[in-house]
Amino acid sequence: MQDPLSFYQSQVSLHKGQLSRIRRKLFVSSMIRLVLFLLAVFALYFFYGQTNRIIEVIALTFVLFLFLVSRHTDLQKERDKQLALIRINETEIEVLRRNFLHLPDGAEFQDPGHHFSQDIDLFGRGSFYQYCNRTGLQQGSQLLAKLLTENDIEDIVAKQDAVKELTDLPTWRQEFSAVAALVKTEIDHTAIIEWMRQYKEFIPSSIKYVPWAFTGGSAVVIVSYFLSLISGWLLAGWFFLGLFITGRFLKKINKLSSDTSRIQGTFQQYQKLLFQLEEATFESKVLRNKREGIVEGGEKASDVMNRFSRLLNALDQRNNLIIGLLTNAFMLRDIQLSNVIEGWIAEHGSKIENWFHAIAFFDAYNSLGNLAFNHPDYVYPEIVKVATVLKASNAAHPMLDPKKRVANDFEIGVAEFIIITGANMAGKSTFLRTISLQIVMANIGLPVCASSASYNPIKLITSMRTSDSLTNDESYFFSELKRLKFIVDQIEDDRYFIVLDEILKGTNSTDKAIGSRKFVERLVQSKATGLIATHDLSLCNAADELTRIRNYYFDAEILNSELHFDYKFKEGVCENMNASFLLEKMGIVKKEK
């Protein structure tokens, strides 16, 4: 079993060494370009007055300079990738040290009306998403949030196999993530897909071959001029004819260039991501099916996208005065490129959505593989079809410090309900979130924070953090009733694991006790499964009459005027409460004599 910290530290050293070599190459590349420029200046001075020689020097210098710029750009991209890889590994080292609050927290995905996400700290500062998320793409981040919240209990074993396979590919995952991190786009992927879908061609079919014929004519004119067969006036006339023809489409070409310049970088990086997926070999069904979606057919998706990326890059070069002026005057370059780009969109534009989704899928699943890699002590729950919903040994909350957290054994059967009592701060709410998060992690194929676990898949629904709404003029009590009604409606149609924390808090004690008892009886009649934490000890009496209810508690002790918690999950009913002690300890009320 590979030690995560040792792996990340070795990767940092490796990529820093590669970064140093690339920076030396970049320095040499810059010096070569400077020497070329100085040689060109000297040659122009040497051949001063010899027009043909000067044109040859300019042409040769131009070609060599383009080659050197291209090579320098490739080195810069490789440098940026090495920097990204260093950042990735340094981030993981920090996370292993429990420093992760600087990472994106997914607050934009918070939804108070969701089945469980608001109650179990799935998003926001210090959330599970913030701890788990390593996506480099916006679409990947959105898909990861969807995976965490979709409550899907199908094909869990297949999901586990996918996560396990990616866990064993840390280098491949980091290469993919580094490239994804370099994707910079000005518009959302959905806007790109929609633009492709609605694009209208503007190059008439009647002139699609005109640029090739005009280029041939330009070659004849230029050669004739150098052979002194025609005058410079005819060459100039041909030059302006080309600009005139291009100018007829200038407005629409400018619009196409403006639109594509904003997505050019996306396609350059996505092509590299597609190439990585094509070159990889996966064994698990989930990953293999996703990969096959981009390699079916005769031509590789990366080649197709690379061709489009080069076309966009070529069109972007029109902003260079020399290139734009000369190539449009003698080759009608903008018309020819626009025609080819439109042909590409017509043939492949409909495939973009599928390719983008495949890339986002691996971006999201890489986060799951990374989490599992960081926690080799976690276990994959054995998926069973028995009377036990969840059985776990040494279950703990993954967001708590391993050096301090207290683990507990837990088991609950189908259609069982456990009532949990306990003193304030004794660990009830944390335990509810521990079990809830185990279910969420198990459902998406992740290993869970336990030494062993078996699991009969079930969907999750919670009510732990109800709040009032000034906007909708709702009281706290009414908001809670709406949430409970939502739960009752949901369990009518599907199996759910229900987690409740101190229900009916918005009413008086007597009314709360009666209402809570009736609601629990309603859940038991529905053969629901779940947990409820409460301070109302009278609710525990339900276990005397209903065989499917069991009582557990978290205890607290006062030793030497200090409050002590063991955070252990115990069978029975709590008898030690601590509210009065805490009020006195903090000086809020005076101790009675």
C-alpha cells in the first residue's frame, strides 16, 4: 500500500527538477530568437538596395521566427503544466495535514430544500465537498456536486470498481488534473455547446473553392513578377483584388473570429484531455464505457478536436497585421479558414456535448479516486441484500482529525428506528452526520471511514437544520412542519434512511412530546429506517411498545467540577443532562446553594 505523503513529496521533487530543465530551455530559446533577429538586421543592412534579396531574407526570417515562437510556446505550456503538477502535490500535502479551508468550498451548490445536503455539511466552508473536490473544470465541479447529491443507489459495486481503479492511477490522475487546471475559458461549456448547435453558415457554396483558385493565381502572379514578366502595378492590382473579395465577408468573419477566440483555449486543452483518455486503458465497466464514448468510430476524438483547435488558432493569427494582410490579399485566407471551420462544425458540432461530458466525468471521478488514495485505511462497504441496512465497525466522521476523533460501532436493520438521547455537546449531531455521510459516500462508490462495513443500499433524507424564512413569512415551526411533510411524502414512494435531529423544536414541551411520538409512530408504520436525536426522554418510552425502536445514548460526566465526554455510542437512555451545569460554569446563572 503506497503511502500518500511519501508519494506527494517525491512528486514535488520530480516536477521541480523537470521545471528547472524547462526553464533552462526557455532561456536558450529566447537567446536563439534574439540572435536570429540580429542576424536578420545584419542581412538587411548587407543586402541594402537589393530588393529581391531583402524579400528573401524577410521571408526566411519570418518562417524561422514562426518555428521558434511555436517551439517556445510549447515549452511555456510544458512549464505551466509542471507548475500545475507541483501545486497539485503541494495541495495534497497540505490537505493531509488538515489544511484545506483555502480550497473551493462549493457554496454555490448549497440548497436548503435538498434531501440532505444542507444538514450534513456537504457544501460550504469546512465541508466534505471542500475536502474532496480536486476538479480543474467548472463542468467537472458541477458533476461532482451532482454525484454527491443525486441519491443514486444503483450499480454501487461498479462505482466502487471505478474509484478503486482511479485510486491506483495517481500519476495518470495528476497529469489529467494538471491539464484540466490549465483550461481557461471566458464562457461556460453550456454556452459553447449551444453556440455549436445554433451556428448558421455564411460562406456560400458557390465560392467555397474560390480561395484555392485565387491562391493558384497568386502564385502565378508572384512568380511572373520575380521573373520580370509583369509589372509591379499588376501585382499591386492583384493584391487589392484579394482584399476586396475578403472585405465582402469581413463583418461575419470578424464575428466568427470574436466568438471562437473565446473558446480557443478550451479546445486546445480539451484536446489534450481527450488524448489522455484515448491513450489510457481501463478495466472497470464505468470507466471503460465512458472512454468508449469518445473513441468509437474511425477517427479519434482528440484528432478531430485538435484539428479544430488548429483552425481556431490559425483564424486568430489574422490579428497579426502582416499575416492577415498578405495571406488575405494573395490566398483569401479568412474565407478559406471560415469555410473549413463551418464544415467542421457541421460534421462534428453535435459530438461536442458528449466529449465535454466524458472529460467532466473523469475530472469529477478523479476527485473520488484522490480521496480514496489519501485514505488507504478507509474500507469499501460490502454491498448486501439482507435485513441489515448498515453495519460498521469503528465508524467515524472523515472531517474530524484522525488523532482526536472517537470511532463507534453501529448497526441498524431494515425498518428499524433508533432514538438517540444525550447531554449537550456529547456527540449526537456529529454521530448523525457520520452515519449520513457514510451512506452518501457508499452510494457514490467511495470507501467509508470505518474498519469494516456492510451496506444494503438506501436513499438518504434528513431534517436537522430547519430555519424560519422572513422572505416567505414562515415561522420556524411551520418550516419544520413543511420539512416533515416532505419526508412523509417521499417515503410513500421509495425507501429512505431518515435522519432527524430534535424535531418539533418550535413548540412547547408537552405539545412537542405528543407530536414527536405520533410522528415516530407514523414512520414506524411506514416501515421506515433511521435515526432521531432528541432531548425528550419521554420519546424513549416508544421502545417499550414498538419492537422496531431501540434506544441509544451519548453520555457526559462531571468530574472535579469539569465536564467530560467519551463520545461513545451506548445502548440505553441517557440520564445525565448538562444544561444547568454549563449555565453555571460559564457564569450565565448563579449556582444554587
